[in-house]
Amino acid sequence: MRVILVIFNDRFEIYGSLKPFFEQYPQYIELKDKIYYVMSRKKKHYKHTNFEIQRLNIRRN
């Protein structure tokens, strides 16, 4: 299972996909294509001045 970890300066949030992130933070919708491109290139990490996004593989028991 993969999750999206969004790290802000004062907190972190976990999402199942990027869609809810963009719904919650529409001010970043202009970065959507760039974020999807970077995340699809197996870098699994996107860094912005206000936040970082990491795609993590987790194991459920």
C-alpha cells in the first residue's frame, strides 16, 4: 500500500492519493502537473518552499 506524506513546517498529513491534497489546498493546484510529473518519475519526493511530498510504501498487517 502506498501513501502520500505531506510535510509542512509545523505538521504532517497523510493521504491515500494526491487528489484529496489538492482538494484541501486549492492554492497549490497550479503545481499539480509538475508534482504528478516528479512523483511519477520514481523520485517519490517533491520539495516546495512551503511543503514536501513523499510517496511511501507501507505494509499493512
